[in-house]
Amino acid sequence: MKNLYAFSETNEENICNVCHGLARLCKLSTCPLYRGLFRETLAEKLSGRQLSGPSPPTFLVGEKGYPRVALGSALVYADDINPALLESPSKWLDFSVNELLRLRLSLLLGLTITHVKTPINRRDLLTTLQESAASVKPVDFEITTAGSVKTLPGFSIRTAPYGPSARVEKVKLMGNVSIPRKVDSYLNDPYVKAEETLTSLYKAGHDEYYLTRLFSAGLLGTARQRKLVPTEWSITAVDDILSKQLYKQVRQYSIINEYRVTSYSAVENSATVVLTPTPWMYELLEGWLRYMDKPPYSDHEILRPRKTYAENTGGAYYAVRFSLLKHLAERREQSGAIVFFEIKPGWVPLGVWRFREIVKKALEQRTERFQSLDEALAHIEPHLSIPLHVYLKQSSLIPLLRKQQKIDIQ
């Protein structure tokens, strides 16, 4: 799988208000917002090499050095936090950016380096971590560290951040894991392809976050397919696979007969969604208020899911598309969609999940209805922080729709 980043994502990687734009230099031990949490909670728990505590569970696979990658799980070192909440992005929009940072930075990540096709001498460790990844409930771990704990938090392009980290020698489960029967049957079936498994488990009610964890842990697919997959790649892969399955449903439904506009703002981000009375087409326009001198990023597709990677908006493109198609499939409708997504200057990198969840939330809000594209655009224009004409210069679908309207009138 190619290691591709969108232009917009390379900006996001290095932005952090807490550290004045230097997220990779942030240290919990000196951060004015979190040093109290670090000193009072973490320091007293790190007096020895053995650490124990609950995990949400977390399962992370890095991509640096691929195919030799960092692999690990995380413990919650703060006593007042519900572990299950830390891997439940669908519940995170109820929190402020600072509250989310406190939650995620309370995770201590235990890491080891291994090949994606794990060698025999690391098999026991991997099996333990895979068991935890498949659990739908928090698990208790005991880990033995190798060396000191690093207080450098982890900020990434697509994944949610985490707190301190340490190299681990041993990992031990301190209780039972909770793996649904249907999931367990697929984990033990070496003949079913990953795409089929993902589709079946999604239809059975397992959300995209759990499925991403299974995919990243190398638990899905045929025996030949199975290997560790970097978490950032897994997120986009699962969004893409599930979206394409939803698209197969949506294309069979009747097309809506009006333009619909909804919006929602949270965690220093806002989404405005325009659903169009057309067969499936989709465009994401992503504007960064921190970079008002730069044009918004955009990618699009017409009539069917794109086959090439959305290089301008990257993982955000697939996360938003998943939410749109999920909404249409649930309503048994078909439409096109243009999404204006704005990232405010106060944003701190919390991961690509917020594109998915904010658009989901926007589609649940009160809907404004219009008979023409220009009426819909006139309605949203006052609510955009970046002028509409700036977006129009980057859009491919809006000129196409306007041209089609003229043809229809004639």
C-alpha cells in the first residue's frame, strides 16, 4: 500500500496550539495544561518497570520504517477516566479540544518494533495484543518496560493522539477478553477475504472504529492476506471498503428532488453539507482558516467511487464520503453531495475521525430545502468563514451543476 499524504494533511501534522505549532516538541512534563496530570498521576506510577491498568483497548501500528513498524497497545494511567470512552470517537464531539486532549493524553503507549509479518520470536506478544484488539470491552494489562518512559506525546495525521510511551518487553492480559461469536468465527477462518469480512461485520452492527482495529491488527482476510497494517492506512482502507459497499445500495434508490443544506460545528471544525438532486457525485472542499492565503483543498468523484487516491484531501475525503453514503443508505435515497469543511485556527490535531463524526452530526440537524443550487449557495454563504467565491475557484462540481441547470432550463 502506498504511503500517500494529502497536501492538507501535511499542514495538519505540525499544528498544535498547546505547543505553538510544534506538536512534536510538546512534553507532558512541561506542558502548562497537563504537567499537573503528569506529575500527580503518572510519575508515582512509574517507579518500577512493571505497569498495569485498563486499556480501552487501543491497538496502534506505525508506518515509519515499514515493513518494520512500531506496534503497541495503551494503558490508561489516570484513575478518573472511563477507558471505553478513549476509543469511542462517536462520543467525542461532546467535549472541548482541551477535554479531548486530556482524555487521549492519559493513554500510556507500550511499543515494540516488529515486522508486519511477525517473526516467531514475537508471536506470543502479538497474539496477546491481537486478542485485546478484538475485544469489544476494556481489558486489563500488565506490561514490563524496557527503559524509561518518554513523555513526548504522539500527534499523528489521521489517528487520535496519545500520551507518554515506553518500549515493552512483555505484555500480559490480566483477565478475559470479550470477543463476539461472529467476530471470533471470522478470526479463525483463513479463507474469507478481508472485504467480505468487513462488510459482513458492519452489517452485523460493528462500527468502523472496531473494524479498523481488527484490520490493523492483521486479523482479517485469508491466511495469505493477514499481516499488520499501519493504523493510518487501515482507517482509510476501511472507510473506502465500507463506502463502496454502501454506494452499491445507494445507486439503486430514487434521487431526491431538492437541494438540502445542513451544518454542524465542533472541536474547532465546521461542516456544511449540500445534498444535490443528482445521481451520486461528491466533492470535499477543505479550507484552513490558519492559511487564508492558500486556496482550499478539493477532491471529487462523479457517478461512482474514485479509483485513484484523493491526494489533496487524503483520509478526510474517505471519512466524509463514508458518512454521506451511510446517511443516504439509511434513508434509502440517492443524491450528490458537496461538503464545505473549515478548520479554525484553534485546531489541534486529534485525528481524521472528526471529519466523519462532524459530517454525521451535520446530517442529523435541521435541514434547509431549496429548489436551485444558487439558492442553496446563497443560504450558506454568510455562514462560511472563507468567502464562497474562494471555494468556487477550487470546485469542480459546482460549475458542472450550474451548466447542467442551464441545459435543463433550455
